[in-house]
Amino acid sequence: MEPPLLAIEDLHLELSTFEGRARVLAGVNLALRRGEILGLVGETGCGKTVTGLSISRLLPSPPAAWPRGRILFDGRDVLRLAESELRALRGRRIATIFQDPTTNLNPTFRIGTQLVDVALAAAARDPAVLGLPPGASRRQRRRAARAAAVAMLERVGIADPEARLDAFPHQLSGGQRQRVLIAMALIGRPDLLIADEPTTALDVQLQAQILALLAELVAERRMAVLLITHNLAVVSQVCTEVAVMYAGTIVERGPVAAVLGRPAHPYTRALLAAVPVEGVPRGGLASLPGSVPDLLRPPPGCRFAPRCPLARPACAAGPPRPVALGGGREVACPRVGQAA
């Protein structure tokens, strides 16, 4: 088996606040190979987005600090790279679809300008991105970049893409802006795509189109995708693997069918029990007692223990070690045998 394109090992992230240092991530471990789509799921505030931003070091430091762990991309630890080396990766080999198109598109530049600039930046490091030989002229590069922008807008479902290149972000709907962000991330032909809630602002039909496009590009280019989402239906539809996150820790991970079909960790079970289904009356969804822990003062052991129906005093002794269940599954719960 080929080595992972992305390997996150024992990653810890701390953020400085006025009240102290919040221990946002605590020992995160993930692996992602070419041709795979890994779904990262969990409730709001559990650390999914900051995990994605850490991969390409897009969190400002300070306030962010990574006191322990490694993020290996193609064998290189991005936490040890110089800023110039990171710039060579961002947008070309590692691309991100950000969650909020309103704040991630420049309102003063036309859509075409922003897309073409990304394509040209990627082509400066790899001319093959635009299908050009290394000695192509500036005019040829710009013409090819504009053609690539039109083609990518069309692939993400933008009507009349040639005309849309001349529009400013405020002239597009929220769904159109979201699709522009998706096009901007894909135009550099990345090896790794970090997609943070890429279909949130889209209707069901467009959502299915974008998910089909991602699956197509994964098969076509052997791209790896980290899909950050709340939507378990999306995970079951397109992901090959899934990791469940709670309060900055990975509590369960493995093949999608196994984790969603036979959840082992108490939190995964609670998360699936809270999914609305037909026939459940108003107020009838399952809920967990208690609240998410304060990450300024997290519990000493398992972060889920204060809310866990299976918790015992030993759960507070230290972070739980992952338990291998076979078939590529791991669960961070020493009582998983009793939970099954």
C-alpha cells in the first residue's frame, strides 16, 4: 500500500486568548491517501475547521501554536517549513474551499481577475496546470488561464461563465459565490483539497452536482480530499473514510459503511441518534446531557467522559488510547467492548 499523502500525527494546537491558552486540538491523528475522500465530522466548535487550516498553516501564529505533533504532506512536515516553501504548496499542491464566500472573495476585484491570478500562480510553479510548455509567453499564459477559468466555472454549474468573469462578487448570489470559491480551489489542480462545508450554501441539485464533480476529480486525478462537514448524508454518499471529532480529539475513525452502520464510540452513537428522520415528533430527537468542555480547562482524561453514559473513574486518568477494531477501524474508548 502506498504511503499517505497526508499524515497528521499526535497534533496539538493551542490558541492564545485573553482568558488564557485554549487547548483546541489534543492528539489528533489522521491519514489520507491519493484517491481517497476522508470525511471529518462533529458538532460546531469541535475543531474541524482549525484542523483543516493547520494543514496549510493558514492560522496566524501567534495566537496559534502547535506545541506537539507533525503534519506530513508528501513526507514533509509543514509545521517546519519556511513561509516561502508554504507559499509554493498553497493553491498549487494544497487547496482549500473556505466556508464563507462573503469574506473569502475580494470585493474590489472581478471574479475573472481572482480566478486567473490563482491559475497563473499555480502555473508559475507547474506550467502543465494550464497545458502549456515551460517557455510559454506571458500572453499565452494569461489566455490559457482565462480559458481555464471559464471551463472551471462551467464545471461548477455557473451559467454563462464567460460573462460572469467580469462580475464583482456582490453581483452574484451566495450560491454562485460559493461555486466560485470551489472553482478557485480546483483551478490549480491540487493534490490535496481541503473542503470546509463546500455545499452549505447550495440547493440540493447543485449540491449533488458539486459532490459528483469532486468524486470525478478524485478518480480522474487521484486527488485526495478532506471533506469537513456536519452533513452525515454527504459523508455516506461520497466519502471512503470518516473520522468523528469531539472537543479537539478524534474519537472514532474508519471506513464509512462500518462507522456509520455500526458506530462503536458513545459519541458517534449519540451523533447519529440526533439525525432527523421521518416520523420523529418535534422534540423527539435524542440529546446528550451536559455541555461541551471548556478548552481553557479541559477534563484531565477523556474529553467526552463528563457526558458519557459509560464513563468510569479510570476515564479521567489520561487520554484514551485508540482501540483497533479490525478492518481499519479505531475507537478512542477503553470500554468499547462493553459499549458494543
